[in-house]
Amino acid sequence: MDLPVSPLAPAARVAPVPVPGVRLATRACGVRYAARTDVLLALFDPGTTVAGVLTRSATRSAPVEWCARGLAGGRARALVVNAGNANAFTGRRGIASVEAVTCAAAAVAGCAPDAVFIASTGTIGEFLPDARITGPLPEMAAAARPDAWGEAAQAIMTTDTFPKTATRASRIGDVPVTLSGIAKGSGMIAPDMATMLAFVATDAALPPAVLRALLGPAADASFNSITVDGDTSTSDTLLLFATGQADHAPVTDPDDPALAAFRADLNALLLDLAHQVVRDGEGATRFVEIRVSGAADAGAARRIGLAIGNSPLVKTAIAGADANWGRIVMAVGKAGERADRDRLAIRIGGVPVCADGLAVPDYDEAPVAAHMQGREILIEVDVGIGDGRATVWTCDLTHGYIDINADYRS
């Protein structure tokens, strides 16, 4: 399916900086797509640690189940990702495919299979043609390069219209470290952990427990705060690898002050990737930021924001550049969180539209309507209950979303 690049795509593509201890290779294996790369192999130096967050879907895929077990060990030597086939809802045969791929990757990486991680994305309910992946792995391992991050981002795309990459130069204490990452996602985006697929690597030397402590809150503030269509994937996987190549002082406490810059840069990188996923929402023409304040707590604020961001009525109004703030009032009311109707206040594009249970006096819709014509939409809501606040990002809902998803398997 050839789709035009999203009008919300970043103006310039970022080339991730190579991470010492990481080599990558891609290959056109014909898993589903013809004449395009669709498999990624990443190899990590001995000593690499890993942490991750995975979909909490009750129908999660065989690759996700494999990663859940591997994360308990906290060590990684390889990652295999394929696009076009999710290997989800495939029963015992799906499990056998995971075992075949991970064993083959372990052979080329020189490690045990439980140090291999795997992710699959694409159509649900179709058996994975795993031989198309396992056969090329030795040649891919021989061709792996440190600078293939851009190619890796392209290989994992499905309905994405542009590859999603990010990189940060950070430090632990006074020692420079690198963070680079890729993601994919365009539809079936309402993460309950991370995003459809995201992989980040650093040369920091951090134990698995520290990685886990850093990654969870960072995922909550980024991937768990976006939505495209309200649907959570069976395959959502976010993995963070640390190769240990940087020569900084040992860190064993996630609250160590030496991690301050690294924590901030990891958060920023994940938010960058999450925003790119929203900007590539299927059929999207507008990027929407929803700031909620005055909620009972931060969790309530995020749930209210997601209720607004997932509302088809709100999203279609935004698609039509319709300044229909009554739909936002509706979404707040249905969120299931405490809100004071007579203290509710809404601003669109910085312009007050309602407060104290009424439209603001002398409300002029013209500047709001002008704001709604733009590509970047800001909605601010105060629900008048407490101090909880959160920000959620979404996109509009257009006929393009229907066109893409009605045609996805053909």
C-alpha cells in the first residue's frame, strides 16, 4: 500500500547517531511485502542489558510473550523484527515460529535464545512464514553495520508514511553517552504501555533494574499519553538496550544525581518518537495537544485527556476545522472522572471559550475558527476539582483513516 507522506511529518529526517556496541542489518525477506525491506536484525555486544514495557492486551502476540520472559533475565544479544505479519492469534504454530526465529538468531549472535528479543507487526491471525526470516539471518549478521539506524526504521514500517527516528547526546556524570531510537506506528494506537514498536539503545552501562526504573515513567509520559484511534495493539513493544560501552562511574541507584541528564534526555527522546507516531496517524491532517488541569490527580487528568482525544465527535470536528467546543464538554463528562460542571473552563488556541458552566461573555468564535484551520491544535481544559494535570497528544479523524483500514489486507 503506497501512501503519501503525512502532512504532519517532520520537515527534516533525523539520522540517529551510531551507538557503540550496536550493529544493524535489514533485508527484503518477503514476509508480506514485495520489493521492500521487512526484517531487521540488531546485534548487541556482550554485556548488554535490557528493559522493556509490553502491551497489557489480553490477546497479546507470541513475540510479546517471548519478550516478557526474556526481560526477566535482563540481558540481550540480538533483536529480530519483522513487518507485515503480527504473529498474533496464531496458537501453537505462532509459538513455534518465535522459537525458530530466536534460535536462528541466537546461532548467529553466539548466545542463548533467551538473550534474543523478537517483535512482529502487521496482520493479525496469519501464520508467520518464519523460514523467510531464518534463512537470511547469517548473511544479515555478516552485513550488520553501526550506522544502519535509518534503514532499520524503514524496515519495520507497515502503514507508516515516514520512518521514525530520534537521537540525543547525553551524559552520565561528566561522561558523554549516546541515545538513539526508532519507532513504528500509525494506526491501532492507544498504547497501554508503549507504542506499536519502539527500540532504543544507549552505550550507558546500567543494570536492568535501573533501566526499568527509568523506562517506566518515561513511557507513561510519552507513549502512554498518545492516541490515534483508541485501539491498543496486540504487539506493543518498547525495548531499551544498554551496551555498557561508555566509561562512566558505576550507577546502581535510579535516583543517583549522575543520571539527571540521562533521565531527561531519555524522556525527551521517547516523547519525540511518540509525537512522530501521532503525526503519522492514519489519514491525519492535524496534530492535537490536549492539556488537562484541575483534575483529582495526574492519572485522572490523563484519562480525561484521552477521553477527549479518543472521541470520534471531537476528532471529526477538528478534521472539519469546526470550533464545536460542546463536544469537548461532552467528552469530559463521559470520562468517568470527577469534574465540576460549573467550574469547567476550556480554551482553544489560547482563547477562552467557556467557563463557570457557560460560554464566556461576548465569546467570539472567529479567532478559534482561525486556529482550527491550522495543522497544530491546542485544547486546554480545567475541570475545577484539584491539582492534577496531564498532557495528551492525538490527531484528527478523517476519511483517510477509513480508506487505509478498509484496504489494509488487500
